[in-house]
Amino acid sequence: MLAYLVRRVLWAGVLFLAITAVTYILFFVLPVQQEQNVRRTEAAATDVRQNLNIHGAVYSEYAKFLSHLVHGDLGRSFTNRERVTQIIGDAAPVTVWLIFGGAVLWLLISIPVGILSALRPRSLLDRVTMTFVLIGISAHPLWIGLMLSYFFGYRLHALPIGGYCDLIGPATGCGGPAKWAYHMILPWITFTILFAALYVRMIRANVLETLDADYVQTARAKGASAWRVLRSHVLRNAMLPVVTMLGMDMGVAFGGAVFVETVFGLPGLGQTAVVSLRRQDLPTIMGIVVWSTLAILAFNLVVDLLYAAIDPRVRVITPKSKAASAGQPAGARPASEPAVARSGR
């Protein structure tokens, strides 16, 4: 498992270098001009590389950027001269709680609904579920958020339309776990409608396919109860793709957070990125890209390790064990074969 973890960390490091290098070239090396107001009716355009003191070769400047990044220095914002690390530190918890809370909610809804829909195909529940899936897949998160704000916030006055309250240590009067959760309900529901439809359809298809597998039919023929077959044979195998899909959807969730935060006025990374793009605040945008890349790579690493732990069918074959198994008869299994799994992706 240690060797597998080292390989995954190295691969994540390669991806991080590739993403940050391309982003650095696009933002800071290509000629980019920043408009500066000289008078009320005049404006002067200056190259942002002068403000950032970028005059050397691409590789040397990128090496300096990585050196500053290792020491936690992402520069300062063009607009308010605030440290980019402080801006991200204030906005990142909002986005993290938005995505994490939405993921928990859509899994709590999609897993039981998908299983029940698969156990009773073509029933009333299955037809209603498939209608919901069609709406959820087709609708845009911006439209979903606006509709939820209109009905539950404007018409019914049941939930707040927008705003954010701090969970711990509020700087304003709005804070605490109760008010924080109260203001996050509609954003979480928006994420749930968007992703639960995909997961319900996938879980339903996986359970239906697993129910017809030979090992499930064998377990039933041996007299196993329906609950034991469902728990030990069907769900354990049908839920494996959910883990893989959850890891890939984290990147999609970061993109969807831009629309959700815009609709509900949440001061997260998405809203900060939109404001920075309007103001051409390149250091802040670069910092958001770096932080989002690290977060997505870290989550995918955790998902890969989790997949390796719960799926014993996929194993890492080291060169030594491969050579040992090659000299044994067909079907024989070497006693020293490591029980370390590898992600199937």
C-alpha cells in the first residue's frame, strides 16, 4: 500500500505541475495589459509583468513562482493589495462546506432511491424517479437556484434567498451552526437536484445489472435471505462505481459552485473568481486555480485509496510476485502475493 500511495502522490504532483505551468504561462507570460485610470477621461495600459517583476525566461520565472508557492506566498491582489492567501483562506471554507454538504445530501437521497427503483422496476416509484432524473439532468444549476429562491424564499418566506453566516467565530451578528445551516439549505438542495439525478440513474442501472449476475443467482439458490443477498452481494458490488464517480464529480462540483454561489450570494471561491475576472485580478485567479487543483487532486487520491481498500478484485502485481506467479500452474495463486489494490481508472 505504501508503494501504491507513493506512485499516486508522484502522479498527482506531475498533474499539478502541468496544470500550474499552463495556467502560469497563460496568465503571466503572455502579454496581458491592465487598464489604469490616469484621469477621469483617460486611461493608460501597462503590462502586468512589470507589476509582478517578471522579466526572465519562462522556466526561471515559473521556478520562482513554485518557490514562492512552497513558502505559502501567492502574491497580492491587484485591486486591494491584500495577500492572495488571505483571500483564499476566507473564501475556501465556504466552497468546501457547500460541496461537502451537497455531496452528503445527494448521496443520502440517491442511494436509497436508486436501490428502491431498481428493486421495483416499472413501478410508480420508478416512473416518478425517472421523471425526476430527466428534469435534474436537463436543468441548469443557475435555473434551479433561481427557482428555489423564488418559491421557498420569495413566495413562501421559508428560507433565506441569499447571504452567508459564519459557522465558527462570526465576524458579524450572523453566525453559529444553526444560522449557518439555515442559510446553506437552498444551496445544498441545488447541488442535490443537480447531482442526485445522475447518481440515481447510475445506481439503478448497477443494481439491476448486479441482480442478474451469476453469483447472485447462486446465493439465492443456496437459500440466502433476500436481505443478505442485497447487502453482501448486490450493494457491495453495485456501489463501487459510485466511489469512482464521486471522485470525478468533485471537479464538476467546483465548476457548479460558481453558479450556486452567484445565485445565493455566497462569498466562496466561485464568487471570488467571477469578481477577479471582471477586475482582471490575475494573482487572485491564479491562487484560486492552484488551490482548486490541490483540493481536487487530494480528494481523488483519497477516493483512489478508498476504492483500492473496498475492491479486493483489483490488485497491484509487483514484478517479483508477477515472476513468481508465472512459474506456477494456471489457477495457482502465490502465497506472497500482496493484497494491495489499485484503482481501475
